[in-house]
Amino acid sequence: METLRKSESELNQHLINLANCLRSNDSECDLEFTQEEEKSLEREINKLLRNCADATLRYEEFCKENNVKLKESGSEQLKKYVIRGRKLLMEYRQKSNAIKQKDTKKMLLHVQTPTTQNEMETSEDPIRFLASLQRTRQVMSDEIQRVTNVSILMNDGREALANSHQEYSNVKNEIQAIRNQLKHLQWQTKKDRLWIGSGILTLLTTLLLIIHQRLLPVCDLSDPKASKFS
């Protein structure tokens, strides 16, 4: 139980810190929003989820063996943590994409100063129109790409959740197989003890029979009544 509480506390605290950082101002957040950082966050969350899953399975096995009633299924609680982790990773990716889109828009749709306005006024209208179309096209392409990335991230989240459930099921099946092997070994040990006890009992019975057969003639010779009748 203590191991489960510790693993849940570490996972919950990590998710809370990440959520607070994502929802704070850019100046208060120490995240860099890079691909390397995203992979590192995903590895850390997956590691904490695995630790929590292992502790949950061990605690459930302990409760089954000791007839302890659970308030809530460990798999249900773990599923909530998995969903929280995937949502935060998706939120991280969305904010990262939003920052990149914002930087791109700043470069493409820069604020016109009086100098740039005068330069554009002296330029030929077709050139200005073409440049405006190119910027508009670039912004629209970036928006389409952003929507596509969000769809991909949602699919990745669903796949990651399915993989987590599959991994949890595999670990549970392995523990069940180990428990069955342990029960088989316990029964085998009990059966071996019965065979050993039966062998010892047979040996003692044989020894007593031999001793009885050897002492019987001596008793007959020492009994005068028995020798008289014989």
C-alpha cells in the first residue's frame, strides 16, 4: 500500500507541475517547447505510469489474497492518470504549435512602419498585390498544417492510451501466470510432504513388524505356561 501511495503521489505531482506550467504565462513557464523536451516529458510520464501500474497490480493481488475490499478499482484509477497524462502531452504540443504559428505570423504579417508604407506606395501595385497574396497563402497553409497536426496528435493520444491499456493487461496476465505457478508449486510441495510422510509411516510400520516378529519367540520361551503346553 505504501508503494502504491508513493508512486501515485509522484505521478500526480508531476502532472500537476506540468499542468501549472502549461497554463501559466510564458515568462513564468520554464518549458522550451522543443521536440527533444516533448520526448523527454513523454518518457517521464510513461515511466511514472508503469511504476503506478506495477504498484496497483501488486496491491490488488494483496487485497485478493487477504480478502480486502477495494474502494475503487485500481485499473479505473490508473486509466484516469493515463488520460490526464495524454491530455497534458496534447496540450503541450498544441501550445508548442501555437507558439510556432505566432512566430511565423509575426514574420509574415509584420506591422508596417511609416517607412515601409512609403516604400510600398512607391512600388508597383501588382508587386504589392502578389506579395500580399503570398503572405496570405502562407498563413492559410500554416493554419491548415496546424489543424492537421492537432488531428495527428489526437490519433497519437488514442494510440498511446490503447498501448497503455495493452501493456497493463500484459503485466496483469504475467502476474496471474506467476500466481498460478506459485499455487502449483505449493500443491506440489504439499503432495511431496504427503508422500514423504507416507514413506516414513510405512518404514516405521515395517520396523515395528520386524521387531515384533523377532521378540515373539523370546517371549514364548520365557513364558513357562506357554512352554508347558507346547
